[in-house]
Amino acid sequence: DIKMVDSGQLLLGDGLDFRIQHDGSNNYINSTTSDQDLYIRVNDGGSMITAIAIDSSNIGRVKLPNDNQRFVFGAGDDFQMFHDGTNSHFENLTGDYYITNHGDNEDIIFRCDDGSGGVTAYLTIDGSAERTVFDKHIRVNDNVEVQIGSGGDMPIYHNGTNSLIDNYTGSLIIQTRADDEDIILKSDDGSGGVTPYITLDGSA
């Protein structure tokens, strides 16, 4: 055993570069040389690997440097984050998965490649306006319904052949609230275009 008194330090290296200390309240592992990294290494099946690297020259960036190395949470390894060499994974194995922002009037923003070398928002959950904003097109595949109403009372979908709007509760009301504007039902004109067949003229 090596016993150190409170605030005593175990000093390693010719320049005393690495220090371990307990100050009576807290424990410290100190790498005191400027921009010198810290590595935690383990023996994996006979090979020494770096399990954790701390890059002191990059604001103390903590790295798990190996592909398929997992950051694991929970007594049963219930939540895991890892990179498999190609893709990144966030996996929940037990219970519900919550993504929560507690910042007052702040948002949750899902961003992805913008096709021009940058990134852009595709989906924003707007905390101040209490709404969800889609900034890009939404594609719903055949026979998948957009269900409106708490009971899914009005599904809108395409069945692979036709497009359908179904209403199962109450009246189906189509209305425009724009002053002096119309409701126009258009269909094929027989010449490759479309033409109005029924117009409800709000101004007249």
C-alpha cells in the first residue's frame, strides 16, 4: 500500500508531469504539462488498447477512439451510443426514449445535409410557439395514413392507385377564411392540363 495524507500528491515523471491527489474532499488526476494528453488503456484479449483519450489541446475533449466502442448507461446496459465504423447509433433497450429540452421558449431542431456541403433544419419542435415546423417536404408512403383527430377520425392517404380523404366523425367542412377568395375544384381538361369545374366565388 502507498498511503498519502490529505493534499499530498503522488508525483510521476522527471518533470512531475502526472499527479494524483486527494485534498480531503475531492479526488484529482492531474496532467500538468501543457497540451499533454491523458490516456486510459486496458488489455483487450492480449492487446493493449486506449479505452479513453482526453485531448488537452482541444479543450479537454474526451474521446472513445475505437469503432464499436460503446458508451453505456443503466444497470442492464439499457441505453447505448456507438459508432460502428460507418454509422452512428443511439439505442434504447428498455422503456420509453425521451428527448427533452428544458430551456424556456427554446426548440429541438433536427438538422441534416442540405445537398450543398452544409446542414439545414428539417424538423423544428418550436417551444416558444408550441408547434412543430417542417422545413422540408414530407413523403408519406402508399397506404400510410396521416390521421387527424384524437381518434384518428380523418385519415388522408394514397392507396397506390387513388388519393383518399375519409371522415368518420361529424361533418366534413371545407372552408376558406381569406376575404373575397374562392374555393375551386379543378380536374383534368382532356388536353394534358387541369381546369376549374366548380367554383364557389367568395367575392360574388
